[in-house]
Amino acid sequence: AQKVTQAQTEISVVEKEDVTLDCVYETRDTTYYLFWYKQPPSGELVFLIRRNSFDEQNEISGRYSWNFQKSTSSFNFTITASQVVDSAVYFCALSEEVDSNYQLIWGAGTKLIIKP
Amino acid sequence: KAGVTQTPRYLIKTRGQQVTLSCSPISGHRSVSWYQQTPGQGLQFLFEYFSETQRNKGNFPGRFSGRQFSNSRSEMNVSTLELGDSALYLCASSIGGRATNTEAFFGQGTRLTVV
């Protein structure tokens, strides 16, 4: 069965520190998609990035960067020079097809606390 | 442009009752998906609708059902409520494709409490 593991339940750092959120996934499919979403206290999930299984290029967007490694089934997310506004719960998710039915499997989330 | 709107924001129901939650997607978005979020089980995919048809389904009992109207608005219904159905129910819309494969825009959710 597919699975997404975010081993870090909670991370607390001081503002301006770099922080990496880990995501490890399991799938038997060769075609799948990986996502990161952010959930601030207001509740709505905010899309950050999508990666398909054929694209292993790392991505950088401002202070955010993602490292996708198929060899270790990991899709880690790094925030550089963290800010208080980055405080939120971050979810990693895996999408794959099972018997013509697509499902989105979510990790348990990592609560990130950025202290001023 | 307006985001995804979910109503009501909060709801308290009694065990055994049924409930209907509503979701209005972003204008032009044809795919609507629903998720349940609880402290114990985390985020779980319920189902996805596209052009009034259920396209994908998660592993929930038949008490959970949904529908989508011609204007893409969607409703989710839970019958015979159980205490364990207490959760934040999130709706997401995407412009097309499969909601599970593309960027999705989420509403703020409906907090359902079953007593």
C-alpha cells in the first residue's frame, strides 16, 4: 500500500535559521505525483509544489527549495532564512492510480514553529 | 477572484442525524474534491467530482456521499452520524484534470462536531 511518512511531528527554530522538512514515500507505481501543502492556523491548505515521478530536478522558489530523490523515495522541503510567517503545518502528499482510481495520500504533517 | 467557499463554517449535530455540507469552487474550476481531517487519522481523501460525476473515491463507508451540480458547486452528505465523524471537512477545487494530480485550491473547511 502507498504511504507517506513525515517523521518530524514538530520542529521549532529561531527566525532566520534554515529548516528542512522530511518526506519519505512508498509506492509501487512508476508514475505518481508528489505535493507539498502548507496549512496556516486559518485552516485552508495552500499549494506549494507538485512534482511528477519523471522529474527529479530540484526546485527553488524564493526561500523555498525541494529535493526530490527517487533512489531514497524522498521529497524534502527546505526553508532558507525562516520567518515567523512560515509557522504552519506542512503536509507532503502522494498521488497515484490504483485500479483506475486516483487517490491522494497525505503524510501526518509537520508543525513548524518559527520563534522571533 | 473569489476563493473556494465552504458553508457552514461550524456545525454541531447529534449522533444518528444527517448533515449536508456545501462547497462553491473557484469560478471556472470543474473539479471538486473533499477531504476529512481529524487529529487521529490526519487528512483523508473522500471523493472527487468532475462535471457532475464522481471520478475518484477514497476508502469511506457509504454513509459518506456527495454530488456536484451543473454550476460545479458540490455538496457532501453524511448520514447516520457517528461521534467519529467529528472532523474538519475540507473542499478543494481545481481547474480541470484530476484533482489528485494538479494544484488544488482549498476552502477553510467546515468544522463538524457530533455529540
